[in-house]
Amino acid sequence: MALGAAGCAAQSARTASDSAPTTSSATSQAPLPQGHPQVVQPVAGASAKVDPGPAPASAGVSVDAAGVPASLPEPQSLADVRKQLAQSGMTASTTQATLTGGGLAVAPVNAPAAVQAVIAAGNQIARLPYRYGGGHMTYEDSAYDCSGSISYVFAAAHLLDHTVVSGDLEHWGDPGPGKWITVFANAGHTFMYVAGLRFDTVALAETGSRWSNRPANEPDLKTFSVRHPPGL
């Protein structure tokens, strides 16, 4: 779990009544664009049975905070994600998200629109590299840390209007697990489950994708606050 300790930007202590986080310059809040990404529900279960194959070698973990190399990939377009999902041949479940062999998530057909949007946006950045502070200085980045990843997908679903750090997520939303989305957060790391699949930078280091079936079995799990978006 050493990767988990490095999984997100450093936080400052705060209480639930704090109105704004105190962060380092690497994790300053980035205002999100007025027009959020237009996330459309992916079409699963197309007739093609070609597996998209393993995640690209570029998916990995880096703690380099000194700028973004020009060679890093940008978030995938929704058209590319839809194509890969169709090629996987996976059929959507009614209640549980499905993980494809290429590390993408197929949303449940009965999931609310916000959950569909979270999963679609998660697919866009699922295989981008990790970078400390990634996704905080700019919304559309070429690498994301743990809270930057969650900020990206929640903004796409209109659940956030600014980037947040993991310490903010300790007090965000409603307490306890949600029906569709459950966020685990403490001062140093955050991850979540969406319709049964885990979305996490630790999973990225292990599998090449932020999506996984990894259980929440961290030895320090009791240090994480458990939250969920209201109504989800």
C-alpha cells in the first residue's frame, strides 16, 4: 500500500465547517469550465467480439510534479471510449458495472444519469498516468492524482463545480455508503466505488487502469471517511 500513501496531494487539517481548503500551490483549486464535458451513455454489447487488449504502457504512476511532459496522452475522446466498449463485446448488467478486459467500465443499464456520466468520464481518464497534483491546476490534464481523478469525473456529472483535494472529500456529500457511489477519503488519499467497481490510482499502478474489482481491504481503512453524493 505504499502507492496509496503517495496517491494524492498533501492536505492541511480542516473541519467540516471549513468553507475552503488550505492547499499548496500544487493543489490549488482549478475552476471548472462553464460548460461541463458532454458525457453520453456508452453503448455496450455491440456484436464485435474483439477485446481492446491490455492498457497502454503509458498508464502508470509518477510522482513528478515539475511540469507535464509533452508526450503524455490526453483524456480519451468519448468516441474512442465508445468504440473500445463496443469492441469488448461486454453486455451491461442492470445493477452492477462490468469491467472489460481493457480496463474500461460498462455502466449498468438501470443506473441514474449521473452514475452513467461518472462512469463515462472515468473511462476517458482511466488509463492516463498518475502525477502528484494532476488535475488541480487545470481541469483537462494529461495525468491525474487521486482527488484530481475524482474531481474530473464528478464535474462531468455536475456533482462538483471546482476541483477538490482528498481532505475536502472527507466532509463532502452525505455520510455513509451510497446506493451507487461510495467515496473513501482521508487527508492523504481518496478512492471510490461506482456501481460496484473501484476507481482508484492504486488500481492504476497495479492493473494499468483506474477501474478494478479490487476490494476495500486497506489496513488503515478505518482512517477513511465514507461519503456519497446526495441521492446516489
